[in-house]
Amino acid sequence: MGKICYLECPTGIAGDMCLGALIDCGLPWQYLIDSLGLLGIESEYQLRTEKVIRNGQAATKVYVNLQVEHKHTHDDHHHHHYPARHLPEIENLIKNARLKDRVKEWSLAIFNQLAIAESQVHGIPPEKVHFHEVGATDAIVDIVGTCIGLDWLDIEELYCSAMPTGGGTVKAAHGLLSVPVPAVVKLWETRKVPIYSNGIKKELVTPTGAAIAVTLASGFGDPPAMKLTKMGLGAGSQDFEIPNILRLWLGEKETERRGEKETVRETVTVLETQIDDLNPQAVAYTLEQLIAAGALDVFTQNIGMKKSRSGILLTVICHPTLANTCKTIIFKETTTLGIRERNQQRNILDRQLKSISTKYGTLKVKIASWGTGKEREVINIQPEYEDCAILARKHNIPWREIAQQAIIAWESDR
């Protein structure tokens, strides 16, 4: 059963609140410490956690304390923090760490979104912005740590509530800024995030918190249908009129009954664009890149376009968390100027791969089924194409014969 979570943000969202909610949901503290240690910057910060009370409710508070670097001169003693990092430095830090692939993918996507927002605010390319908030050590810990926690909880889909705007002003690296700060507003714009005022005139949504939600959330609004298994509470730093707590709802995906059977319902993102001026070889390469990036399916259709031109409709189906990566590939590898995007629900059968021994060799078959236990019913089996092709070439016999032998072997092995 797929895992799903919902971030409820009545008093906003920040990176440390995400970490607190994940710890409260069961993420082992030492696992988080050890995984973050793979970045190689543990000398720059110290983590600690404690249970705190916010308006009568117990929640987990995570503190990311920056370590002060000391420098001595002949006649005085100076304290200063480690310098801010630029986006390329952060990307290299993450790529070179021995983190799980999904943690790297999510972390890089979040920092990229944050960098784009900051660059739009300052009017220069993302790689040229001298980041303070983005390059700060605590932002790296918050973002990568959150991705580590979501991966450990095996989250497949994440949703988020509407966000409170906050108010007042906050002191930042570029001076006194109105709340919500410009980078947060830019991030909200990218996903048309629903916002409202809860009357609290403080900074409630930080750029780091906004970037996490905007990048990873499949949608914003009410909680999705799920079977709730756990509620994690991550505390903010201040006390407000209402509990300053980020609530993480953890559950299992809703299933839909088909007679006496069940299928899993999940959200997928569908990307579409039509192209009439691209070399077919480039199209083929683009499809390869999208599949390699993790798209669930990629296909093209021949279409007639304006001025009677022949073209293709390129369609990509992917998990919502991978949508930005796929859009980047399409813009980079093709001549398109725009991509349509929509989220859809799909019902899927349970699928598993099983190795089967035949007289020609061992290959894998994909088994699709529904139901559980004794009621599990196999709906379809298909030999893996590449496995059959390898054996067909090796023995110089038709691909169809290898595929038939695989099904016969599976039937006799049941």
C-alpha cells in the first residue's frame, strides 16, 4: 500500500518545523544525524531536539544551531559564520554525498526552485545570485533533512494545505522586508498556492518551507483521501494565539473497490506539448532522457498543426514530484515554448517482477494482480521484452517463442 502525507500549516511552514514533524512521525534521530553527516558539513552545525508545549499541545522542536568559526588576529578575537554558498556549490555538495537517489533528486529540485525564485526577485540568473538564505547551512540541513525523512517514511505522494500570509516585516540579508517576503511570493506564484490571512502579523512561511512544499506537493487544499496511520507535530519557535505547530498527516493511499477486489488510486502529472520543428532524432533522445529520469510513460502521436504542418504531440506521465525535472528536460531538449500540465487520478493493479527459468535461460515476467491473500487474482502476465530479446538473439530463435516459453514456465510453476 502506497504511503501518502499531508502538511497542515495553520501557522505556516519552515524547514525546522518539517524536521520536527518527521521526527514526531517516527524518523529515527540517529538516522537523520548519520545521513546528514554524508554531506560533509557537520562541523558547521549542531542538531538537537526536544518536546515543547505550544498552547497546551506537545510537539517536537528541532534546533539547527550554527557553529561559529573563530579567527584570531594579533590584537583581537573575531567571530563570524561560515560564508554563504552559491547554488552550484550546493548542488555539488548534494550530488557528491552518498545519499539515496530519491533524496538527492528531491533536494536538488527544491534548491533549484528556491534559486529560481530568488533570481526572479533580484533580476539575475540563478547561478549568479549570491545566496544568503539559500546558501546558509541551516537551509541545507532543513531541506536535505526533510527529504531524508520523507524517504525514510517511504512517502510516495505529498499534499499541503493552504498557507497563511503572515504580516509585518522581517530583517533579512538584503535589509528589512515585508512579510510574506518576495521569494515566498514568487514560490507561491509558481503553483498558484491558495493563501489566506489568519491574523498573525509575523513571518509564518519561510522561503525554505515554501520551497519544500511547492516543489514536492502534488496539490494544495483539503486533505486527500487516505487511511490515517500517524500524526506528527513539528513545533515552531514562537508562541501565537493558536498552536504554532505544523501537522504531518501520515497515511496509506485510498483504494477503490472493483467488485470484491481493490486497486490503488494515485495522482499522476500529465505533461503535454506539440512540436513541429524538431529533428526526429532529437525527439528519440528526449524520450530516452525522460524515461531515464523516472517518467512512468512517454509517448508521441502524429498530429496536424497550423499552416498544415505535420507535428507530434509529446505526452509524459510522471509522479507529481518529478514534474519539474521532466519539464526541464523537455524545455532543454526540444524546441517547444510551452508545456501544458494537469494532475489526474489513475487506478493501478499491484505489479511485481518474478524470475522464471525456461529451457532457453532465465528471464523475468511482470505479474499484475489485485486483491490480497487467498483472494489475490492474477489479471495479466507479460514477459519482459529485453530479457526475451537477449535470449532470442543468443539462441537465434523468434522472440515470440521465448515469450511463450516464459508464460508456459510461469503456469507450470504456480
